[in-house]
Amino acid sequence: MLCRYRHSNYFVKEVVTLRDPRNRAWQKKQLEKIVRRIRDSSVGRASYPETDFIEDVKCACAREGVPFDHDIFNELAS
């Protein structure tokens, strides 16, 4: 029971924290760096599907501790 409580507390804390506009700006800046880096490293690849690009960005976000946000990603990728 204690694990569930801690997990729920962490989840609620993260959701509340991510709604702060300053955190969103930080998240957008970090995600933008990752997207740019992945794009630059994939220049010249003959076949690089969009699904692979998205997966590479998600993996980089997980490695670097940056929460992946679909809305911000779609803004940057378009």
C-alpha cells in the first residue's frame, strides 16, 4: 500500500509540475536540442522513416531525462 501511495504522489507531483509555463519552456528548449541533434545526425540517410525519427527522439529524451511531449514535438517537427 505504501508503494502505491508514493507512486501516486510522484505522479501527481509530476503532472502539476509540468503545467508550469517555465517548465514547459525548459522542456521545449531541451526537446528542440534533441530534435535538432537527431535531424543533423540523420542527414543523408537514404531511407529514414518518420516513425524511426520519432522513436530516436523518444529514446534520446528517456536517456537525458527530458519528458517527451507530443504537442511540443509536433510543434517542432512541423
